[in-house]
Amino acid sequence: MRFLPPTPPPRHKPIEDMASVIASLDCKTPENNRSAPTTPGAFAGDPCFFSRGAHTFRVPANLHEDNRKRAITLLKDHPPGIIVLVGGVARTRNDSDHEELFRQESYFQHLFGVKEPGWVGCIEVPSGTCTLFAPELPKSYAVWMGKIATRSELSNRYGVKVKWLSELQDHCSKQKCYVPRGRNSDSGKRIDEALPLPVELPTLVHSTTIPNHCFVALAESRVIKSPDERKLLRYASWVSSNAHAEVMREAKAGVMEYQLEARFLYHCASQGGCRSCAYTSICACGPNSAILHYGHAGAPNDRRLETGDLALLDMGAEYHCYCSDLTCTMPVGGKFGPSQRIVYEGVLSAQRAVFAMLKPGVSWTDCHLAAENEVLKSLEVLGVLKKGCVTEAQRACVGGVFLPCGLGHFIGLDTHDVGGYLPGQPARSTRPGLAKLRTARTLKQGMCLTVEPGCYFIDALLDDALKDPSLSKYLNADRLRGFRGFGGVRLEDVVCITANGFENFTTCPRTINEVQAVMSGGVWPPPVDEAPDLGRRWARFIDGALEDVSVPGIVLPKGARRGSFSPGGSPGTTRRGSGSLIGRVRASSGSFSGREDY
């Protein structure tokens, strides 16, 4: 047998030789692994205005330019001059240096789409010439926050000439300047007080009229959505609908409310690119489902789900500041009880009654009353309302006891969007129920609203009603006693008014069969739409946009695995209920929380 001679030990280079080798090393990333300097990242540039990656919606490049054109059209009768708009400002938590995640002021977002705080925008009327004014950032910004963009880079980003904020006063010195002055009819707050001008402009017209012409025109320009805005709102609702279907499968006994919230937030962010949600999630289970705005710091989605509960989940994603607002109600345990079924069917009938009415020229107040009537009918079947008195009870405002909030609201850049009670529109009613309606306007093509009837057993309202003879005479007090702690049911969809009717952007499970099927592991979207009267506009996601499909349960692309789930998977892969989902969603045995039984 032959033996090879042993390999001699490697010779170590002298220290002086090693020093010369180290000096010659290229410490930069290897060329084949280095990102190109022009890579746009998540915030895609040309040819779209905004995107969070290939598996998310591509906002059209001309979206905000078109919004400005609509606003200028409504300002054609405004006195010549410069309209000055103040963008949102960065805020810290109380007295700390913790900077909260910035979200742009909605009027400023509508007209310019600027994502940074501290800007001012000017629009000249009647020409429509626009100029943006950005703050000059200190050199330390580059250390802590990243590269400081030049004016040229900012102009290219937003498609508008950009100057520094220090030039604003000089820019406004030769023409009269106007600022929007008006009150938000939902919050009661004034935009000119919430965001005052950073400097006193020398030619500012100090109008005392509230609201002024400028405010009314800008608010009205947000009421009617452009085709591109409608696509954005549809995408936000599509992502939210998929997330709701995900959460519906996990609404089981032993789960905490905040775990359902976490699943929704995770899905919207990872699969839809929605870093923020439109509002604080309401995950109200059992008695909590009668709390209309549950989920706040004092009631923080912290109850454990129990078999027999109703889970009312009101959650909506936000994309490029455009909102969704959807609510599903489901039975913990997967099956509706007899009383739960009656209440649920009554609320779904209320939705259907409204959908049958939706078209231009219809009063939103009449829609609310139609929904209220259906809810009272279900209470009659339940035995809570005495037999044969639905019409009289509604006239006596009994409906306001069980549906104390309005039917719905405008939706857009705010969950409760502006324009509800502008001058020249119907005034707010004082009638219970209708008094909380966020608009009483006549419907127009291009309006986007929520349709969210509900039936709630709220102890405070039940106590007052039973003490009021004008209301209690229609109620069966003994039967009503059994519904203390029942909670409530709400179903909420986002719709858009079309020339002849409406489109429903919401594709959540809605019928009792659909809800129970999804909770037991059925596919979603389903093979067949069993409720075409709901007007759900089914879609699949293709190349940065939603594409209509004629049937909900469309075929998966070749090679895709049905029901596969990949948290944080690469864009373009099929994921369970994901923002890039093309096809049906089937429940998986995976666990987001890490618990084997979740």
C-alpha cells in the first residue's frame, strides 16, 4: 500500500505582508450583491406615485394632480390669490422625545401626497399653479434619519415645484392669501386652529366666515371620489376583507381579543403593504360587542373568547392614507345560536334593504330608516318588541334604542370622511338614531360610504327606554331581560355609488352559511357567490392592481399551492389570504400566536 507524503503545514505570511494584503482589500459590498443606487425600494417611483412593493397596489402617478384639478374647478369663483395649506406636523409623546409615527393631514394628502411632516402648500387661483415649501433640515438629520433630499429630488418625487419654507413669506407677498377656515362636522374641530400657519403672512385675508368658500370647495372635492381614488379604496377594502376571513377562522374559545387584532394587523401589513390601520381595531366579544367604540385604552381588546359569545370585529386597513372600515360578526364556536341567528339575519336584512335602494338621488336618511325598520322586525320575531307594532315603534323612536348610531358615513382619506354637513346640504336631525347620522345628503355618483346597520343591547339605553312610557309600551320587559349581556351585531361594508346603483368593495363572508363554512375551514372566496344581491365586487390581484373576476372562487395559477402560508414570503408567491392571493383561501393548521391549539 502506498502512502502519500503528509501535506506540509501552511506557511504564515509575515506580519508586514499581511498588512499590505489588508490594505488592498475592497471593503465595499461585492459588485454582484450591491443594490443599484437607483433602486426605488418599497416606495416605488416611476411610473407610479406610491407602492410598497411588487405585491401591493401601484398608486397612479397623476392621482394627486387630478385631485388638485377637481379642487381648482370648485374654486373657479373664488377671488384671485393664493390658497395656503398647512401640512401635518411631527408630534412627540407627551413630554418625551419619542416621535410618533407621522401620518399626513388629510387635505394635504389629498392634494399633494407628501409623506413628510412640516410642509406648506400653495395653490394659485384661478391658474392652479402649485408650489410646495419644505423645511430645511439640519445636517444632523442625515445622521439619525437618513439622507437629506435636495429640492430637485423632492420636486421629482411629488411632481410640483418645491422651495424651502424660508421662502414662503416672500412667495406670498405679492398676492392676497387665503387659508381654509371651517369645522369638521364629526369632531367639531376647526382645521385652521388645528394646523395654524407657521408664519404670519403679510397679505393674509383674515376672513371671519366659518366655513369659508375655500374650506367648502376643498371639502366637497373630497366627497366625490375620482376613478383612481375608488381603486385605492377598493384595494384597502380587499386587503381588509382577506384579513377578516383570516381572523374569522381563529375566533375560537380561549383566544384573546388582542390576538385577533394582532392577526388582522399582521396580515394587512405583511400581505397588503398597509403599515397603518384606519382606526383602532374593535375586537369586541361577548358583552363587549355592545360597546360601539370598544378597543380604546380603557377597554383594550383584552377579554378571552368563550363558546357562545358573539365576536364583533370592526377593523380596517389604510393604504397611502386611504381607508377601509369593515365589520364582521361571528359566533365563537362556529355555530349561531337560535337568538343570535335571528338578530344576525335581521341586521343582514337591513343591509340588503339599503343595498336595494342605493343609487343617485336617494336620501341617506331614508336608507337609515329602512335599515332601522328591518332591525325592529327582527326584534319583533325575537319577542323583544311586542307583536304588530313595528311601524308605531319606529315612529316613537324605539329604533334609536337598538341602533343608536347612524347607518354609515363617508369614507376616504379619513374613516369618517369630510363633507357630511356642508352649507346647502340637509341639516343634522335631532331624532334619536338619526342625530348620530354623519350625513343626511342625497346620494351622488362617486360618493363612497359605509353601510353598517347593527342591533345592540346596551344596558344604559335599555334602562332609559324601560323608564320612558313612550318607549317601554312597545317593549316586552321580561323577554328583554334575557338579552342583558347578549352584546350586539354589526355588519359593515364599504360601497361606492355608481350611475345606476352601487359597487360593494367588501368581499367578506356575510351570510350565515358563509360565516359558518369559513369558521369550519372552508375556502374563501367561495366557488359560488350565494348572495349576489350584496353586490360584492370580486377581484384578484395582478401586476399592481385589482382585476375583476366573474366568479369569486377563481383558479390558482399553475404551480401555486392551495392554502400555503408564508409569513413574510417573497412577493409573487401565493400566501394564505395574502395581498398577492390569486385564488381561494383554505384554512391552514399554522399558528400565528405560536400556540398549538390556536
